[in-house]
Amino acid sequence: MELKDVVAISGMSGLHHVTGRSKNGLIVETIGTGRKFATGFHDKVSVLEDISIYTLEGDMHLSDVFIKLNNSSNLPEAKEDIKKIRTFLIECIQLDSERVYDSDIKKLMNWFHALKSVLDFNTLGKKDEETAEVEKAEEVIEEVKEIIAEEVIEEKPKKTPAKKTAAKKTAAKKAKDSE
């Protein structure tokens, strides 16, 4: 299972694996219970791959956070004291303690513990490297397109304005008709 296939649905507990699509939403399976159901267009669905957390160095994608948590020792349980978990996260990922709520920290730890037996953390890190390389290549392509567009615009010859001979002919024609 990949992180792009895991979603959180607002108002529903737990995480869900996307198994398919319907015309009105997604077909998901609850991780842990295996219960399948369809979401509607009114459900707020968040893909875990798109979520990031505030750190002192900037935003960190959830996949990077999960990799660091997986590699760390003395990982606290989700039900432990929130101060202990916050201190651990400050040391582990340089969590920005002023901008992250306690409820978000509990949700992060619950998600990690629910997914640690399902996710392959080795491929998770490789996917991030591949995604970063693709994004870098796309940026270079866009820069090249802009440079080419600027050169093409500069090389185009300027058009000279058209002569207004048609108006003179019409005026001369009207003069002949009035005589």
C-alpha cells in the first residue's frame, strides 16, 4: 500500500484505503476493520500524501515524518502524555511546537501506529526521491520553455501598419456618385 492510496475522511474515525471510484466519489476500505463503503461528494477527503506538518525548517511531508518516526527509537505510544509526545517530536523532526496543536500530534501518532504494519517505509522514501527528481525536471522544462518563448518573441519581425488606401477610394467613389 502506498501513502497516495490512504485517505482520512472528515467526521469519520480511522484511515481508509482507496479501492476504487464511483461516479459520486470514492470506494474506500477502512484500515483495520475492512469495512467498505462509498464516499459522497459532500465528504471532505484528505489524501495523506498531500499532508505536511510544520517544522522549524519549514513544512515536512507526512511521508518524511513517517520515515523518521520509523527509524527512531523510544517511539511513544499514541495514548501517552501529550507533553512527552511533543518533546519527542521536537527532538525527532524539529516540530514547530507553536504552530502544531495537541490534537494534530495525537492524530499523527495514531496514523503512524495504524499504518506502520501496512506501509513499506523503504519504498516510501524512494517515492519521495523520485517525486523530487520529477518536480526538479519539470521546473527545468518550464524555465527552458520561458527562455525559448522570450527568444521567439524577440526574433519576430515587427509588422508595419497597413496603408489606408481603401478609405481614399471610397471617398473618391462617393464624390463621383454625387455628381
